Amino acid sequence: MAMRRLRLYTEPEGESVACATLPLAPTGVRVPLGEVLPLLADAVTSDRTWLKDFADEEIAVSADLYDVLQAYRHFRRPGA
């Protein structure tokens, strides 16, 4: 039986991906939500294991987005 090897993708030297990052926050990088959502949605749909590594991470969201998310949570309940 052939042994499986873990392959990691690394960016080729000299190539960089343009990323619209905002000023660096003390604990991380600020990026537009629209840039992150499609990636997270695909990762959830694909049931990527690495998502579990970040399940306890805290994120900062604006107060208005938090209100919208809370309303969405309330109205998407079964039987609501």
C-alpha cells in the first residue's frame, strides 16, 4: 500500500496575490467582509477540517452587522 504524503501549497516565489488589506490591527489583519465570506462559505460547504482549528477564535464585527446577524438568527429558526 502506498503511503500518503501531505502536500502543502506555497506561493511561487516572485508571485504575490493582491489583497485589499486595511491598516494592520494589533491582533491581525483587517480585510473587507466581502473578501472573506466567499472563502468561508466554500470552506463550510466543503466541510474543511481546518475550520475546526478556528472555531473558538473571536472576531470583531460592527454593531449594525451584529444586529442584522441576530435578527437573521431569530427569523431563520424552524417554525418561526
